[in-house]
Amino acid sequence: MAHKVPQIVFPKAFGDFLDNARYVADQGAGVLVDRENVTLDELRSLLSRVVGDPSYKAAAEALHEEMLGTPGPNEMVPVLERLVAENRSRAARDRAES
């Protein structure tokens, strides 16, 4: 999505790879392919569909914009540090009260 290109996704069956692949497909920015059972003819057909249908490109561009709006580590670390500090303070108060 970093390059606004529609995807034909062959996800691994573990970790977040499958979730990410499903998200891309659900958003219309690509298609999910069963790597174990896809034939060459099916792959050709999928490629023609993804390249030929402008809705895939539009969806890939939308996901790209969504990705740009996602906070990066420099923005998230201070928030996480604040939340941890607040939780530690709350936990310490709770222990002191009990």
C-alpha cells in the first residue's frame, strides 16, 4: 500500500499476515489467493482483474492515505509511556488502599 498498488496477496497462514491480507481484500485493494491451490490460469485471471478494474487502484490509494494517517512510533511512544505511568500510579494507589 505504500506505493498505491493493488495487490494479489499470498498470505502466510500465521501471525498477522493473514489478517493484513484479509484487510486489503476486504477494502477492495486486492485479492486474497490460496497459495496452495491457485492455478496459473486463475492467477492470470486475477491479475487481469486487479490491473484492469480501476476500483482496485482507487481502493489501494485510499488504503495508502489511511496508512499515512496512522501514527508512527515517534507519536505513539510518548502516549504509551504516559498510559503506563498512569496505570502504575493507579495500581500503587489501589495497593495502598487495600
